[in-house]
Amino acid sequence: MNRVAFANLRSNPIRLASTALAIVLSIAFITGILVLTDTIDATFDDAFGGSGALDVSVRGQDSFDAEAQRAPVDPAVAGDVEQVAGVAAVETTYSGAASLLGPDGTLIEIPGPDPAAGDVPTVAELASVELRDGRYPENAGEVAFSATLAEAQGLALGDELGLGIGETTGTYEVVGFIGGLDGAESFGTPVAVFDDATAATLLGPDGAQSLSVLADEGVDREVLRDDIATTLGTDYDVATGDELATESTAGFATVFNYITYALLGFAGVSLLVGTFIIYNTFSILVTQRTRELALLRAVGAGRGQVLRAVLIEAVVVGLLGSAVGLAAGVGLAAGTLWALELAGFALPNVSLVVTATALVLGPVLGVVVTALSALVPALAATRIAPVAALQTVAAPPATRVGPVRVVGGLAVLAAGVGLLLWGGLASGGIVVLGGGALAVLIAIVALSPIVVRPVVGTLGAPLAATRGLQGVLARENALRNPRRTATTSAALMIGLGLVSLALVFASSLNASVDATISEQFVADLAVQVAQDGPDASPLPDGALAAIGAVDGVALAASSSTTSIGVDGVTRAVGALDPASVGRTVSLEVLDGSLDDLDGGLALHTDLATDLGLGVGDTLDVAYAPGAEATPLAVVAVYEQGGISIGPGSSQLLLATDDFAAAFPEVQATSANVVLADGADLEQVRGDVETALAAYPGVVVLDTAELAAEVSGVIDTILILIGGLLALSVLIALFGIVNTLTLSVLERTREIGLLRAVGMARAQVRSMIRWESVLVAVLGAVLGVALGVLFGWIGILALSDVGLSTFSLPLLQLTLAFLAAAAAGVLAAILPARRGSRTDILRALQV
């Protein structure tokens, strides 16, 4: 029987390849994600893993806010550190954001994260850049610039380069080109370095960012850290290179893990879709080989032998598909890294990391999924009676949906809908919602054969009426085996259902943001720093005063946020000028008054409820880890409906002056501008932009542009999600191709008879094409319906966090539906071509 199984595989290479294709795509996705994430993880471990020359770092004291800037380090402290026994060298480090300016002073956008500037490295072992050409700057007015960016901008040694550093803009002579160590171009590496005096003036007017310490050979890092900490006292935070590495990678690791899990989730969806395709393929193959398997049974093969033969074929298909998918996945990861490099996000010292997990997990999943998918058809093969060998044609048996399937499917559907309603209307939580969605999906897959006849019959009625004989036959072919049609369309249903869910969620999120901004943002203009990354950049010093000096500006209120300690828990705290409430951002006070905010604090209603506090109570807060708690009186309780923006997004509020005194290192990230009565918006906006011309990267937005900016981020994420989900849709389309191809082989005699009685080749192609469209449209109908249902329930469940507006993107959903129908036409090209070329005489001999 083993020889029979391998002989079948060798005699049908096309069938083997088409069956393995779904596994190839799924395993390639999974392997590519694993290799890519392992590579990025290893790269950052190398970059921050404490194995470098940095032994000890001296920084300003920590705060609760991981994104907040630390207090500066007095450069004079470097002399005290140098006197500590075991210190070989000390590097004073300056760093800050930089902007690349054109000859006319306008900002030049470059791909990748915001560029950074630094000072010339003085200790070779502690350098983060290397000189590629020219020399390092020695005087004011000179700069060493990124070799990669210089090439992109067409700069040569001796050229003039415009740079913006904070509030300062200037033109500098390029005297050298720099790059990352060992030839690597990576984000986080300074793109411009100045001489020490210039760097101190531009990047550290209040002090350096840190001191990097190199230890003498043989000196223990931890011992040296403790000695330096004893020398400096409690004013500074002293950490070893290993501790700094752990801190640097902690936040990255958390976010990176979420991304990895999300990507693997998408890969799992693709694998699920592939499972349906493999099951359907083997079901058809077993039906087509009824006579062959019956003959084996007639000559003495046992049921176990037949089962083993079919499963061997499945395992071989899984192995081959997984092997190709493994190679494709490694190539996919390498291509992604190359694309990141082109986009300006190159990783430092990157080399592809292929772990044992990536090499083993993908193939194991491929083989197991293929074998399990083929198990039910294989068991069906064992039930073929030897007498079936006497049949002339191995026609597919009539199928029906049994009562157990119907009752069970309806029970699971009722339970799933109940869980969805509980999670959406009664705040049952994400676990309840997920369980409900999974139950509904399983029920729809189980019950879909029931809806094939009414749905396909209705959809195919106009086709039968307008397309003649081929339309009638296409409809009947789609209806002849409802379980097969349902299983084929189920793969597309899952993929398109997820796409529809993403479309509904994004549309609802954009609508909620628009509603929030129109209701809560009552200022006329918003001023902020243009940014490429997710973290808001601070407004330059002096920008707020420049705005306030413009004629027609009645109020310019800054927005600052950071973190504060409440009972050892980190909470968001914002700065608020009580005089600006109601003029810049809508904020509803439920109890107390913000007029009394000076010296006290306001609590968001959710936090007040959690802590059991109200107006008149006292709350102990800590402004920094380890700092003595400060008791503050609660003077107001507030809330902000929808998606909170501005001060309302914080859990606590302090008066602006109190906030500045408690967190002097925290800078404002935006400003809201209110115009004077009768002022012309366009005129004032132009004057504000003129006043801010000295601050590169600062942008002025009106309400519509502010909403569009947020929507743009959402749309970008949607495009990424849509691209990932498109893979599952692509796999589903290959499933339709596979099913139709095998169906054409199954109906060889039937097609031959149709050709014999006068059906033209074009009519055969049209019949198969319309059959494919009907299968695709069935999957599209069910997928869009599920996506809209899940989206609506999800928005209901998230209404307490501001997603209160449900928006149905009719145009996008219609386009997705039409795209599915068009994909059905594409999926039918090869099967239709093969069917139309059926040799009449040979077909009649089958």
C-alpha cells in the first residue's frame, strides 16, 4: 500500500503541487514571522545586551514616566567620577532631536524615525558612530553628517547643511561623514555630530544627557557602580551597562511581543483557511478515486491499509509544502529586512537568525494540519465497499446535512450569539467576545451547507435567466454538492470576514475620532511637532510665547502630560490652566470646581471611583520613584466623553504652575490656540505659521486637519492589517482554483457529453467561470455579514472607552464584495481553460 500511495503522488504532480500550495503560503508566513522576530530580538540583544564597552552610566534621577526626559547631568560631575578608583575614562554625552533643512529653511522630510544629533566621541571604546570620510568637527559652524543621508541629499565634503536643533537653526559646513559601527546603518545612531562646545550649547544648555564610564580592566561593573553612586549621592541615577540594557529593551520587548503575537495570529488565520482547502481537496480526491480504492479493497486491502495510504499522501503533501514554505519564509524575512533598510529603518549589525524553533515549528504544523485535514476523507475512504469497483463512473454521492449537524450547529450558534450579546451589551469582556465570535464562526461553518441552496439558488437565478444554458448549468453545478460548495466558500468567508471586520472597526474608529474632536476640541487651532514615530515630540521653548504674541490670538494654552505615583501605581497626570477650560477643550466637572485647582488636584471620575475618593478628600502622590509622598486635596471630579483628548485623557490634573514646579523637565507637547472675537481664522493662522518659522517641524492644524491626522494613522494601520489578511484571502482563492480543477477532472465524462451534443468551448469556460463566481459570492455574502456583525458587537463592547459611533463603510464593503466576485473569475481561468480543452472521445471513454 505504501508503494501505491507513492505511485499516486508521482502520477499526479500537478494535483500534488496545487494541494500543497495552501500549506506553502501558510508555513511561509509563520516561518517568516518567526525568523524576522528572532532576528530583531537578537539584534537588539546585541545592541543593548550589556556586552559592549559601556560599564557604567550616570543619568539624572528617574521618574514614573518612561517617556519623560530625565533631569540633565552637570558636566562638572565628570571630574568627580574620574577620581573614583577603577574608572578608566568618562565620556560626557549630549544628544537631542535634529531637523534637516533645505536652502530656504523649510523642513526636509526623511524616511524613518526622527533624526538625532550628538557630540564627537572622545573615547573610542564608547563611540556609537565611526568616521567614514573627512574629519570630525573641531570648531563652531562645522558638522559631521550621516554618509547615507548625505548620499541621498547629494551632499559632498565642504557643502553647507541647514540643521534645526530645538529652537536654533543654522548652517554648518560638512567636514566629515559618519555612520553606525561596523558599517551598519541603524535608527538611534546620531546623524549629525558637533564639537563638544557646540553640542553643549545646542543640545545641553542645562547639562549633559548622561555620562558613560569605561572601567579599568578587571574591575567589576557592579562594584564600580556602587562606588560611583556613593561618590555622587542621591542626585543621580547610576546603573551598569547590563542594567541599562535591560531597561532599554524592556519597553521594546513588551511592544514587540504584542506585534509578534498579532502577526502569528494572522498566520494562524491563514493556516485555518488552508485547513479548509486541504480537507476539501482530499474529500474530492477520495470521491474521484472511489473505483481505485474499491479495487484495492476487492483484491484484499484492509481498511487500515486504505487509511494508511491516504494519510501517507497527506503527510507527503504536508512535508513538501512545509519544506517549500520554510525556504519561502526565510526569504520573506530577508526581503522584509531589506525593505526596512530601504525605508530607513535598518537594524544595527543585522544578520538573519534562523532558530531551531523556526525550523521545526513550521514543518510540524504543516504536516500535522495536513494530516488532520485529510483524516475525515481518509476515514471515508475506508468505508468504500469493494462492489463500488463495478461502477462505470465514480460520481460524487448525494450529500445531505444530518439532523445531528443541524441541531448541534444551531445550539452552538445560539450560544455564540448569547456570548456576543453578553460581551457587547453587558461588558462581559474580551474573552467572552472572543469565545462568542469563535462559536458563531464554528456554527456558520457547520450550518453553511444548509444556506447553500437558498443563497446560491437566489444569486444564481438571474444568471440562469440571462446567461442561457451555461448559466443554468453553473447554478446547478454549484448546488449539486452543497457541502463541497460550503467548504470551498468557507475559506473565503473567513478571510473576507476578517477584512470586513477591520473595515467596520476602522470606519467606526474614524467616526468616533471625528465626533470627539468636533465635540471636545473647541479651540480654533492646534500646534504640535510633526513626527514619524508614535511618541509626541515636545514643543520648542519659546514657541508658546511666539504664538501668544500674534495679533488675533486670545489664548494659547499648552498641553503637558507625564506620570505620577499613586499608592505605588503609575497614573497619568496632566497640566491644566483653569482659565482655559471650556475655551480650548471641553471638560465636564461632575463635582467641585476647577477654580480651586491651585495647590490641589482633580480626579477623573473612573479613578475617583476606584480609589473611593471625592471632593474634600486627600490623596498622597509621589512625583518620582522613592520620593516622599505629597498630600493633595481633591478639589474636583471630572469626565470627558468619547475618546478623551487633551487634559481629559489624564487620570489626574494639576494646575499648570504646580505641574511645572513638580516636573520641571517635562515639556509641553502641543498647544491649543483660541482666536479673539472677530479675528479672521486664515489670517491669524498664517501669522502663527510665520511666527513659528524659526521652529522647524512645528505644524499648525485646524479641527479638520487634526481629525485627518488621527484618521491617517488609523488608515495606515488598516492598510497593514488588510495586507496581512489579504494573504488568507489569496489562499482561499487558490482553494477555489484547486476545487474547480479537481471538479473538472471529476466531471470529465459529463463535460465530454456536453461537448458532444454541441456545447462550444467558450460555453464550457463560461459555465465553469460562473460556477466559480457563485462559490466566491457565497463566501463573500457570509464573510461580509459576519464581519459587520462582529464589528457592531465589538464597537458596543468598546463604547466605554470612547468607540460610541458605529459606522458602516458601505463603499469599502461593496468594493470588497465585488473584488471577491472578480477573484472568482480569476480563480476559474485555469480550470475553465482545462475544461474547455477536454478531448470529447477520450472523455466518453472514462
